[in-house]
Amino acid sequence: MCPHCQKAMVIFELEGIEVDHCLHCRGTWLDSGELDHLIELAEVNPGCFTDALHQAKKGSKKEICCPRCNRNLHSVHIHDDLELDECPRGHGIWFDQGEIRRLVESFKEGEEGAVASFMANLLKSELASETS
């Protein structure tokens, strides 16, 4: 179930990585293992995106809960204007609508570029509709 609107999510798969996406609110859940797998597939060295996730102090509790363990997600400041919601137990990351686009725009090289490129390929239609 979508942590934001409690609607059923659909699963998209690209290169063996499954990503949960809500068609209603356009949010996306990426399991932590899926993020690690994505980085391995891209054959890039860990970069500031992973470092930020692992080293960031948990921010405020959010009203939305992890779809895996049902604990409140915590905000994590990743980049200048990019704040994501992360499970306190490390189960994954929640991207609200528009945050994938900001990820794609913010990170262009290395691991960050690989994550951004994957998300852009996976959700081409969403990214196109947000810019129109």
C-alpha cells in the first residue's frame, strides 16, 4: 500500500530491479536493497548520494509510514533542495511526486548519475508529464 495515500501501488521492473509506484499520488518506493543493486549494475563507486543516506541524521518524523515495517518515515536531507523520506530501519526511501525529477536534475555523474538515469528510464512518462 502507498504510504502517502493508502492506495495500491504497482510494481515496475527494469533490469531486475522492482520499484513500487503509486499511480494515484505518483509517489515511488525504492527498497534499500534495490538501491544497492542499482549501484552495482551501474558499476560505479559509492558517491555522495549513498554517503548522505548513510551519514545523515534522521530528521523529523513524517506522517507517512514505511510500507514494509509500518514505522514513521524520517526526512533525510540529500541535496540543496532535495529532502527524501527514509525508513528508520533502513528498509527504503520514499520519493514524493517531483522528487525523482529533482534527483535527475541534481545528480549527473558517478553513482548519482546512475541512480538518476535509472529512475528517469523507469518513469519516463511521469517525468515528461511533470515538465509539461
